[in-house]
Amino acid sequence: MGLSTLAPKPTTTTSTTTASTTSTREPAPAPVPTGRRDTDGMAVASFVLGLLGLLVLNLFLGPIAIVLASIALLRGTSRKGRAALGLGLGVADLVVLAVLMSMDNTVSWGLAG
């Protein structure tokens, strides 16, 4: 037995099989822009932070809600109403802070007096 009889014969591939498989593939779906999803999240976050800021930490949460709502509106969010509410609640946070600080004549405020 010689080595030449045990060696596998080289195989050749034809280009017709690859051409037929590429023509039957469906086109890839168009990618969804991630910017729209991000701005929707910013709109919801501004609403939640603005609402939460009416109760606690309105010095910090109010401006964050204003910034997030402004960015979401400038980038064209699909949740314009939620972003507008977040913007309004952020401004209301700062107004509540100013009113309660002026009533206490201090930089901090509390409901207990």
C-alpha cells in the first residue's frame, strides 16, 4: 500500500452554489436609530425626577429635570408631552424651593417648621 492511495483527493468548489445562496437571502432590516429611544428615556426621566423633586431634593432634581427635558425636546422625542411636563415640574421644583426658603428665611427648608 502506497501513501498515494490513502491521501484524500482535493475537492473543488464551484461559484454557482455561492451565487445561488446569496440571491435567496432577504435584505437586512433597517437599523432603528438609538437616538430616538434615548430621547424618550430622557423625557420619562425628566418627568419622574421633576415629580420626585417636588417632595425631596428639589435643589438637585429640579435642574436635572429641566436639562433632561430640554435635551429630549431639542433632539425630537416622540414623547413631547412627557418632556414638557418634566420641564414644567423642574421649574416648579425651583419655585417651590424659592417660596419655602423665603418663608423660613434660610437656605434649607422643611415641612416640620
